[in-house]
Amino acid sequence: MIKPGRFCFAITLFLLATSFASAQPRRKVIINEDCSGPGGSNLQTLLVMIQSPQVEVLGITVVSGDQWRDEEVAHTLRLLEIIGRTDIPVVPGAAFPLVRTREEAQLWQERYGKVAYAGAWDERWWHEPFVVPKLPEGQPTTKPSEEDAAPFLIRMVHKYPREVTIYEGGPMTNLALAISLDPRFPELVQELVFMGGSLSPHTNDPEFVNNPRHEFNFWFDPEAAQIVLRAPWKKIVCTPVDISIKTHLTSAMIKQIDARGTALGRYLARFFQPGPPFDYMWDELAAAAWIDPTIITKRESRYMSVNLNRGAGYGDTLTWSEKDKPTFPAQPIEIQMDFDKEKFLSNVCEPDGRSHARHSLMFRLLLRRGRTLVAQRKDKLLNLVPFALRSFCVFLGQLTVELKLMLGFRLFPDSPVRLREPIVRLLQFRTNIACLLIGSDGLGKISSGPIENAKLQVRDVELRIEMNGFVKQRLDLR
Ligand SMILES: [Ca+2]
């Protein structure tokens, strides 16, 4: 039984935590990403950014790359539902590269050799561009933004001139389009941070061993990369293949994440694919290094471009030093070459055996769920409400299972109610424990009393609350 006093105390704690979190201005970022999923480097990068208390994600602009855009948009929407951050706009961008096509890329491979990985074009999982296969993590009910990525990017940097970082983790098509529409776009951006390019990675990975200058994001849309790299950004930071392939998300780490028992932990564990090339933390590293630059231990400055000749090197990374650079307009790029593995990835155990008392940056960012939910909108008070309610419901969800053992619970399966009623009732009778189970029909059922098997009952449903039309939170209990 939850005592009213304890409930109010919990709410007060949430409010206090919230006010501290919003005391410092957060760094604004737009994440441009080829959001393939479920799980994996692209979506884990969204988590790294969204869950950092120092970061305000203005939006996620999606581009075809690892998968087709529409499928990526669906995976992104679903992930935001799982972590309760549907307030972040998901903005669809380019469905196709500027010039290169799948057919051309196939002919190119017949002539110059097969690439190890071709993203959305890859015949191993090929489907038509606008088909969205059934999502194993569940279909999203939220919708993407009606605005296109390029106008969104331009609008945001005019709204917050020189305050917004553009994080680029995929092919650069959306950025090239934004630059073409508004040549002032790069000047208005604080800095460009991107994962892409390859210099001389030390690896036996078949994707790079014979082609060290080949990298997928550049290869998929070389012309877009060229447009972006020669634009007048204030600062450019590059995370190339060279450093990315030194990162591995291990099964042991996933086990620790899963052990937290959260919906997000379960999601990450369920869709984790061990071993190269799936376990490289390509894009997470670029994001984490922007959040905490001290994890980078070695940097180099180079000039960078892309090979646009339609020969064997089409799409390859070109770099020069200050002394030998060509005469075309270019600017030095900060290239990350090595990082502090301990700080980035390793969890540190306490000497007394309490495991994982101090977690790595990556572990904390992947699992820092629910701490940065608020202060995104002008009316902060309204934002406090879903934060508190959501945290309460997380508590409630856990409590339901625990109470099964201590007191016992029972569902009333024949009493469907509309979404609004249970939560209003919950607020009116704060001492009552209620669990709202929502089926795909949008109807909810209140539970109370003994329950035979809570785990089975809640496995395929989600907890969702709605009040007066403006408070909506959902929690996936799978
Ligand atoms: Ca990516």
C-alpha cells in the first residue's frame, strides 16, 4: 500500500531533481542519423544524447543509409515511446542519396569488387524503399513530424544561431540539402560533429582490410559528403573508422544493462548482436566524445574530402596535411584517433566486492533513463507532471510484480475503461494501487486484488497514462 505522504514525498523528490537538472543551460543538438533498428549503434546513439543531462535534443532528422528512411523513422518513434520521450520530434529526411543509386552501386561493384556492407541496398535484407516491415519491438503509435529534415535543420539554427551542434551519424544527404537551400546554414551552426571517413584503420575486418579509405557513410552518398565537408562550418570534428573499430559493446556489458530490469535494458539486450561488425560503437563514441571530450586521448588535424571520380575509389576518403593540401576551399578538421577505453567502456567495481559501483560513461548514458524528461517546453510546470507521474508509474509497475509475492493481486479483466478514468481515479485515491493495462484496442483495465501471474499478464502490454488530453506517458512492460 502506498501511503499518501510517501507519494507526496516522492513527487517532491522528483521536482527537486528536476529543478537541479534544469539549473544549467543544456547544449543543443540535432541528431541526423540513419536510424536502423531495432537496437544497434544508431539507436543507442540517440539514447546517449537524449539521456545525457547536459544535452537538449531539438530533434532527430532521419536519412536513408543503414536502412531505408521510413523504416528507420518507425524504429526511432518506437524507441522514443519505450523511453517516454515522444516530445522529441522525429523528422523524416532524404529517402535517397543525391546522385548515387543502388543500380549504379551494383554495377560499380561488378567492376571494382563487392563491398562488405551496403546498408539499405544490401541484398541480404533488401526490400523496396517505402516498405516498412513489421517491427519486432512493436509498432509505434506516434507519428513523425510533418516537416522535412532540411527545412527543420534550417529553422532550428535560425532560431538558435550558433547554439546548435549538428551531430551527423549517417550519410550527409540532409545536411547537403540544408546547405543548398540556405548557404548560411553552416555559419549558424555551433559545430559539426560526424562519424564518417576512414584513414588507415588497423584491423583485419574484411570491410577495411583491402580498402582502408572506404567508409559506408561517405560511400552511400559521396556528393553530399563533398558538399558538407567544403562548407564554412565554425568547427568540424570527425570520428573516423580508425577509432570506431576500437570500441566493442560486449555481451558482459549487455548482461549488466539487462540486469537493471528496465524496459529499455530489456530492449537493448533483446536486440543486441554480439561480435564484429555489429558490436562496434561507431556513432555512440562520436556522441559520447562530444558530451565529454576528455575521453579522446589523441587528435589530429587534417583537411578532408571525398573522391568523386567514378572509378574504383568513388566515395573514398581523401585527406591532406597543411603542407600538401590542394587549392580548393577547405578547412582543417579535428580527427579523433584514440580514446580512453577505461573511461568510455569499463565499469569499475568497488574493492569490497559491490559490483558496478562506478559505471563507465557509456553505461551511464545508455541507462540514464528518466532524468532529463523535463524543462524542454516553456511551461515547466506542465512538464513536471508527466515526469512525476511517469516515475510513479515505473515504481507502480515494479510494485505490482513485487506485491504479487507479498499480497497478491487480481485483474478485473471484464472492466474495460477509457484511458482517462483510471489515472483520474488514481489521483483522487492516492492510497489505491492500480495498474492500467492497455491493449491494442486502446482500452484499459484496472487491476487490484490478488493476481495469479503478474509477469505473464503484463508481458505483452504497456502502461499508459493520460490526463485532460495533455499528459501522456507510456511505459513498455515487455
Ligand atoms: Ca549511423
